[in-house]
Amino acid sequence: MESGSSAHNCPFDFAEALEFDPQLKQFMENDQISRIKLPHGEGEAWLVTRYEDVRTVTTDRRFSRAAVVGKDFPRMTPEPIVQDEAINVMDPPDSSRLRSLVSKGFTPRNVEHMRPSIERVVAELLDGMEESGSPADLVEHLAAPLPLAAICEVLDIPDEDSWELRGHARTMMDFSPDNRDAAVHSKAYLREYFTKLTAERRARPGDDLVSVLATARDGDEILNDKELAVMAMVLLITGQDTTSNEIGNIAYTLLTRPRELAMLRERPDRIPQAIEEMLRYIPFRKGVGIPRIAVEDVEMGGVLIRAGDVVHVSYLTANRDPEKYDRPDELDLDRTGTPHMTFGWGGHHCLGAPLATMELQVAFRELLRRFPDLRLAKPADEVRWSATSIWRYPVALHVAW
């Protein structure tokens, strides 16, 4: 199959609860690597679906993230979500320096330092849900506010700013065709906000995460002003909506599986392992994210990827690869072994993954402890799911206890 072959049209708009996208499944079963056309951007792209091939594309320097900068590349959203100076569109060795500096904000010690703040936020939110009475919307009371409150807490963003920032972040994730102008405006607003905020923290550092990043050193290296502002902005965007959505997804998954829910109520010590398996199993987004561009010809999976070709990977299909996981389409909370790719892989593995994982663990441990009789208040088929975002999540999740 040559790069001039006809491409499959891929709206990737499947949004039926947490069922796996049948088009993605077909690609995974029929072709390891397929030619696709996405809703926005110019031209076509390759789609890589198998775990080992995804690992190759995300670690092999013949595939460049930096090469997408300035290009109208095939994508899911009207306006590119990527920030031109952000770490997630850099290649080694440039990205290595930044990752080394940013990772200092997410060391095990620093993440544990954040835990009491997260536990306090969770307790306050669940107090509010309990006071509101049964039934209540778990999205409204926990999933939506927790990650925003948590990331704003660790970034020390004023309460009066947090919801406006969240609105702009969500606007950037909306793939509606008429959303382009709003997305451009939101992107500019967030950049200006974080440019001011990070300048203030650099001048007067505290003990928040922005200050940690502002003062982080690797030898003589530090983050420059632009890098610091973009990194703080990326943390807000990726550090709250993805975790928010996964709280709703994991809660729905457990509340529609009585056996698994009962096991975790009996054995809360199993929650960390169970969350890892649910992160693997749940199709957390639609389609694909930021692509890479081949910088030389590469033969892979029986196809020739030519220099200049755009290459997307699917972490969703990699997480269901039967060559890596036994019974990949089954949820098995006892599963161990091959790590999932939900937080990405290689040089662009999410640096904030330890914080997101800790938030999920704290949230579900406390939720199941506080509400031992928690259940869906409506039939599962009445739960409404987001239809316009690139993320998969319930818009509301009414629970009773």
C-alpha cells in the first residue's frame, strides 16, 4: 500500500456510551496501518493501530512532533490544540531538557506533597454532595469540580479565575465546525493569562507547582519565561478535563458492573490496580491526537511511509491489542503486566500522569467509603454522553445512595 492510496473518511464521532468505536476496531482488525482523512486540516494521514507499531512511532526519531508546527495537519478539531512552543510538539534533545525540568514538579515526593490538598478537596466536594441529598449528579458534585479545583490548588490559581479558565479550555477541545473563532479567542486568552501569572510567580515564588517549575534547575538550565507560561497553560488544559472525564467514565463503568464494584468496596487496597485496568479498557477519547511527521522513508507493517507523511497513532487500539493483552475487550481488574498507553508513550508520555492517577485513587477510595450503597439513579441507557468534544464522558451521572 503506497502513500498515494485512497483514504478512509474518519469523522471519529462515535459516542455511544463507552462502547469501542467500531471504525477504530475495524482498522485494528483489518489493517495494522491505514490511510485516513480527518474532519479538519489539509491532506491525508497514516493511522497506526498496533501496540508495538505505536511504540515505534512514539520513540523512533524518524517520526517528528516538531515538524507539525506551522502546518495545517489533519486533525479532529477546527483549531489546533497544540501550542507551538509547548513540550508536546518538541523532539529530543530539545524536549529532553524541558522534560527534565518539568518532571521535577511531579516527583513522587512532590506528588505526595499535593495529596493532602487533593484529599481536602475531595472531602469538601463529597460533603456537598451528601448535603444536597440523594439522588445527585456525580459529574456536578465530583467529576467536574475536582480536577479543576485540584489543578488550581496545586497551581495556586485564584478561585475567582478558575471557572473562566475551565470554560476557555473546554472551548479549545470542542470539535464543532463553527467553533474555530471561539477556539482561537480562548487560546489567546489562556496564553495571556498564564504569561502574566508565571511572570508574577517567577518574581515572587511560593510553594505552588508554578513556582516549583519556575525555580527548577537542571545544572544551569531553567525554563525561560515563554516555556514556563506555555507549560502552566498545558497543565491546566490537560490536567483537569481529562481527569474530570475519567472520573465520570470510571464511575459509570463500576456502577454498571456490580461484581467489580462489590470487590472494590470489600478491598479498597485494590483500587490503584483497578484504576490502571480501567484506564486501559475505557475508550477515553475519540479518534486521534497530535500526529508526527516522518522525516525519512520508513517501512512499517507492510506499507511505505514516505518522508513528509503525517502519521497518527491510536492509543485506544494499542490498549486493545490482542498480541499484548489476553481477552483485550474484557475488563479484568486482576490484570497485570503490559502497561497501558492512556497517558501516551515515549518522549511524550504525560508528565502529569502521577498527579492524575493520585487524584483518581483518592476520589474513588473516598467515594466508595462515604457512599457504600452508591448506585445509578437512572437506567444506564438514559445516561447522556458528550457528542461534540474529542473526549468521551457522561454529561451527567445521577446517583443515589
